[in-house]
Amino acid sequence: MTKHIVLVGDGMADYPIEELGMRTPLEAARTPNMDFIAKYGLLGQARTIPEKMTPASDVANLSILGYDPKKYYSGRGPLEAANLGIKLDDDDVVFRCNLITTGGDKLLDYSAGHIKTKEAEKLIKFLDQKIGTNKMRFFPGISYRHLLLAKRGSELKLENLKCRAPHDIPGQNINKNLPKGDNADVIIKLMLDSREILSNHEINLVRLDLKENPANMIWLWGQGKKPNMPRFIDKFGLSGSVISAVDLIKGLGRILGLNVIDVPGATGYYDTDYAAKAKAGIKSLDKNDFVFVHVEAPDEAGHNGDLREKLTAIERFDQLVVGAFLKYCKSRNDFRILVLPDHATPLSLKTHTCDPIPFAIYGKDIPGKDFLGYNEKEAQKSELCFDNGYQLMEYFILSRAGNDRSSIPPQL
């Protein structure tokens, strides 16, 4: 059976940058493997963020996996809760809980200096002891990413609050960006109380001495209720695996009935072990016919406005992930590879956008169209465009885009 490989470089897409001669990072980076896929396969565009929906990773990856966000999206928090094994009742509401750095009245860092997981776990557990209750419980996750479970929170309509993502508001006033809506004061109190509790914690005092950003407040956002989605195998007829360092992606995989593979060294940041992710993904294909490999690093670089790190992350993704899978496929003719970002994270904006993203498909039954390379500009030349991004997965798995071939193009 055909092996289906989806490789996601989170946030790779961008805008032309003057420093790069008005090229995007995807145009400027050295990406021979993705360029090969574009040249010998199909290149196109897809809108992974439906109109009027927030350009967030949860929405975008739901689209990539073939699920209409307008129908199935129920919030980021419940997806992450699924990976942490938190069982939800129908009336529960789960919030994403970032550890952040504040200074004066401003939010300075959405990730508290990408705090290490062991330090963060101690802070979240301490916070739960101090202000957690039977109805409001804090659960530690990875690095700066954690959760607040509001038991029966829908009775207060907490799922309807308007909350800002902290990575959208660095340098902005905290009070002007606090949650809004009915009973918002319940959530705001937790956020403000956390600042007093965390500021004087031993861990943060040490971080200050080391000139590291303290995790001196929480930021609550991305709330939602228990999702209800059909399993991936029921929808597409494939069993498979998900590889990511991010609870959001792993939780989404669990909800869809995919096998979630934990990879040692996968951090969700610049230092993630790209090669280990690829190796685990390739091994998973021994038993399954689908694998979804997600790399967060380009997105983090975009949020940080760091051009050098974004170029490096894209090149490592190309070399160590895409290149590894191409090598695996070298002696096979029963595969398809889909390469794409979930959304754009332009360095100039430091946040996600709704722009269509470039994708490339290569492999069985896919005719080469001789595109010059994998980037936004080349993708705009293609007539292949999915206004509903969730339809791309069905096309990738089920379509016969060209005539059957007895051989595949020569490998790199």
C-alpha cells in the first residue's frame, strides 16, 4: 500500500525581506530537497485558515489533516489536554496557560525565555497549590506551554471569552489585552494573582540573577470544550502516526486515533533533534501507511523576529527531515510526500497570518511540472489552489493526479 508522508515546517512561509534582496526565507534558504519535490512533483497553494477564523496553529493543522475547522474546531486547550491525558466532561472548559515574562505594565516575552520544562513544572504545580481549586486546576505541560482546566466552566460561558494569544502582543500593555466577555473577571483574577505568587518564587529569583527572563505571570487563552471528530482511519482509510514536540499537535493526533510517537530530543525549539524525528517517522512506516511529522522551530524564529534562526531552521528541516524521507523513498515507488507549512509567520509581524501557504507533492501518480523550486513565488504560478485547505489531504491521499508510472524521477 502507498506510504503517505506529511512533513510540516511550522510557520516557514513569509514575506519578501529587504535584507534578503526582497526574497522570502524559503527563497533564500538552501533547500535542495524541497526544491527537488517541487520540480519533479506538483506545487500549489492552500488556505489553511478559513475566513473569519484566527490564524492559529490548531486551526491550520486541523485543516492540513483534512478536517474542516469550521465544523470541528473547538479550541486549542482541549487538543493539548488530550495529549496530557486529561479527561474532560462535556461542560468543562480548558485554557492554554503560558508562562510569560512581564515588566511594568507590559508583556515582554510570551515564553519566559523558553523556560526549561523541569523549572516550569515546579512553577505550575506551585501555582496549583496556591490558587488551584476543585473547579480550577493547573496542569504542567512542556516548557512555557501549560493548561488550566475549568470544571463545568461552560456554566460561566468561559468558552465564549475573547482572549488574545500572548505571542501576538509582545511589548503591549497587559491590562488592555486581558480577556473580555461575561465572567472574564474569573480568569483575569487568576492571571493577576499569579504575578504576585510567581514573581518571588525561588526559581524566578535565580533566573533574574542569571539574567534570564523570569516566568513571573501566566497568560490564559485558547480555551475550548471537548472536541468530537471522526478518526483518521475512518475518514481516510489509513492508520498512521504523529511526531511532534508540541502538545497541540500530539493531542490532535490522539483525538484522531493516530499513534503519537514521543521522540527524545524533540524540544519544539531551535535545538530540536530533526534527525531523530525523521528516523522515528521512517521506522513508523514499517507498520503504518501514514506519518505526520511536525517541526516547530521555523515558527518560533518567526515569532522572535530572528532571520538567521529562521533560515537555519528551514535548512535543517530540508536537510535532516525532508532529505531523510527522500532517501528512504529512493528505492520505492509506492509513496507520496506532502511538504508544507501550516501557516505563514512573517518575521516583520512576529505572528501568524491568513495568507495561503505553498505546498508540494511528490511521488506515486504525481506528474512533474518543472517548477523552479519550493517557495511562495513559485507556488503562486500554479493553477492548483485549495481555497478550503482541508480538501488538500483528500487530494493528497485519494487523487490520481496523473497517469500511473512504472518508475519515479531520479533521486538526489
